[in-house]
Amino acid sequence: MIEAILWDNDGVLVDTEEMFFLATRDTLAGAGVDLTREQYIEFALTSGRSAFDLLEAQFKLVSQPERGTV
């Protein structure tokens, strides 16, 4: 029987923000996108956007096709 569920919003119990930045930076580097700490702070922490937004902008990707084009 489950008596409790532990939920950790980042920074409450363990601060993983630095590890997440490094992992995101390394992953994007593999796609040819350079990510600085300042960019990460702006898009992820200030604007609440994801790394996918940077990939879409870099490669002019369309995240969802328009209706009727598929």
C-alpha cells in the first residue's frame, strides 16, 4: 500500500538546474546549436520555453503542420 508520494519541483529537495543546462547544451551542440548560459536563462527560466524552440528557430522547423497539408 502506498502511504506517500514524494514530488520534487526542481530546487526544493535537489537543485538539478545546472545539470539540466549542461545536458541541454550538450544535446543542442550535437545538432549544431550553441547554447550559452545567458540564452538558457532567457529562454528556459525567464520565458518558460523549451530547447525545441531553439531548434525550430535554428533550422526553421514547423512544429505542427497546417490543417489540410497532411
